[in-house]
Amino acid sequence: MIHVNDRLSIPDEELRFTASRGGGPGGQHVNKVASRVTLRFDVRSSPSLAAADRSRIEQKLASRISKHGILQLSSHSTRSQAANKAELTERFADLLRLALQRPRSRRPTRPTRGARERRLTDKKRRAEAKRRRARVRSIDE
């Protein structure tokens, strides 16, 4: 069971892990051992997800989800398949946690009096500098 947040936990049966040979540290060991781990999670048909959570995940992680609704992550950062699997499940939980976070609503604010005064002072200073750069016209023209 992977604990995502206080409302959601994903059972291990919904995750599919596969191992393959991958790059990363290990020298010749990498060429002989299947230490890369790939995690696949079917977002669209997961019974653990509520409809609102499913749509939020599909929206936030759209670039990581295939057209069939499969979220796929892989790890080959260590020489150990077990360590890669542990790192991958933690990354999966963090990814879902971030995707399910609801953004705080923005409360509109007004600029302070000092900020308005500073803005106007800066505008006057810029206008004066531009006015000084302007070509001087003689009275004859």
C-alpha cells in the first residue's frame, strides 16, 4: 500500500513493476543485470481514485501519461533493483501528492500608499531622463 496523502492510498496490486537492463552506475555489472525498474500505473481505470482526483492527475501529469491513460516512471540510479524500486515508489507518491494539491485561491490586494508613491516618483524620474535626452530645438526652428 502506497500512502499518497490522508485521503488516498494506492494498493500495491494496481502498480506494475518491470525490470530491464539500464544505464547508470555499475560498469560491466550494468550490462549483465536487470537493475532498471519501470513502474506503470493505469490512471484511467484505477478504482482507488475518485473522479475529481483522476481528472486532476490527468491534467497535471498530462506530459507523463500515455494516450491509453498509463503513467510510466523508471529509475536506474543505483546498482540495486530493490533500491531503484524503493526510490521509484517514493517518487510516484510524491508526484501524485503534488498533482493532487489544490492551489490556494488568490485574494486580490491593493498596492500600499508607499508603493504607489514610489511608482509615481520613478515614473517622473524616467520621464525627466527621457526629456533630457531629447534633441534640443533652437528658437529659430
